[in-house]
Amino acid sequence: MAFLAKGKKADLVNVCEELGENVPPNSRVPDIKHIILESKNFNEEAFRIMLDRIIGERLEEAEAERQQLEHEAERQRLEREAEQQRLEREAEQQRLEREAEQRRLEREAEAEQRQIELQRLEIRRLELQTAPAATTPPGRTEEWLELKQPEELANKFDEFESLKDSLRNNHHGRKQNESRPSHNDKSRFQDNRRKLSDNHARFRDYRGKYNDNHGRSTENHTRFYDKRQTKTEPGGRGSMPAQSKTSGQKNFRCYECDSPDHLRNACPELRRSQGNEINTHSDTHPVHIVNEVPEKQ
């Protein structure tokens, strides 16, 4: 009876009920099978058909129940989605209402601000109508109040700017004139120039005497140029004159003052003249600075 194995306990119980057999509640599957086989109405072929029908009905019921559960789950899902969409629409509607309310409040605030600005301009206009009457002639007051064209008002402002520039230029010219040296300043500069010239002349005399008393000896210069004679060509700048090969004597003299006591590099006259020329033509010399003092025009 292998066909009995494909049925479950519930299927076998249903078969027993159709056969008219009573099944105890605590019966097991082998006990139920034994009841079926011992039944008076048992027919193997009929029992097989009956069991297949009962199993098919059970499967159909299970499938229907499964589909019903799926349908219920789908219905619940759709309900949740609809609820979510409804909440989203309500939130969007609330957001749009808030934005509309905010725009309305902004428009009201702008209208109120414009009203305040108009009132302020009206008050300012009334002040301009009443205030100039006490400080300006009547004719000028009416002239300014009657200005309605922007071109006329711009011309008035241009006249004001030109007058302000002319006053600034006059003030700048007075400051330049005040910064120029006066006649007394020029006299004082000339006195300082003469004093500096006298001091410079005394300094030249003193330096010449110092060079005469403390100059280097002829012997040192001779020894120095004896060492350089082998390295430099005769007749060059700063070199000693060529000596005679026949006489064997050194006839060295200063090229500047023709003195046999010293050479040209140690000549006091040359140093004095060079110092005067450099100091006199220097840009930092006091005499040169005094000469550049501008004269009053």
C-alpha cells in the first residue's frame, strides 16, 4: 500500500470520514492506515481516487490561501503607499502655503517700507520749503524749488563743483607761496655761503701745510718705484721715468712742480689742487648746496 504514504494525516482522516469510520483523536498515522485497510467499504481503486481528490483539494485550498495572503499583503502595501503619497501631498501643500504666506508678508513689508519712504520724502520736502526761507533770499528759494528738470539740477551741481575746485586751487597756491623762501632767508643763505667759502679756504691752507710737514720722503718713493720698474713699462701712468743705461744715475723729478725731493704722486701741490677740485664740484659740498638755494621770484 505505497499509495497511502503520499497522503498526510489530515488526508487520511478525511478518507476515513468518507468511508464512515470513526477515528480517535489521539490516533497516529499507522493507526489511521490500519483503520482504512480494515474498513468494510475499502476499495483500493476507489480509495486511491478518493485520496488523490482529497490531496488535490487540500493543495488547492493551500494555494487559494497563499494567493489570498499575497493579495492581502499587496493590498496593505498599496494602502501604505497611498498613505505615504497623501502625507507627501499634504506636506507639499503646507510648504506651498507657507511660501505663499511668506511672499504675502514680504509684499506687505515692502509696501509699508515704500509708504514710510514716501512719508519721509514728503517731510523732507516740507522742511526744504520752510527752512531756506530764513537763510536765503526769497528769489533764490523759489528758484531752487521750481527746479523740476534733472538737467537744470545737474547744472547747479556743476557750478558748485567748479566753485569748489577754484577755491581749492587758490588755497593751494597760497600754501606754495608761503613755502617759498623770503628775502631775509635769501640773505641768510648768502651769509652762510660766504662763511662756508672762508672755512673751506682755511681748510685748504691747513691741509697744504700738513702735507708739507708730514709728507713721505723721497727715499721711500724712490725705493718703491725701483721695485716696480721691473714690472711696468717706462712712461706709463704712475710709473717712473726711464733711467739712463749709460750714466747709471737716477734723475727723478716731480712732473708737477719739477722738484727733485719727491715724485708726482707725493706732490703736495697736486694733492691740494685735486682736493679743491673734487670738493668744490661735489654735490655734497656746502658751497654747492648753498648755490642751489632757490631765489624768491
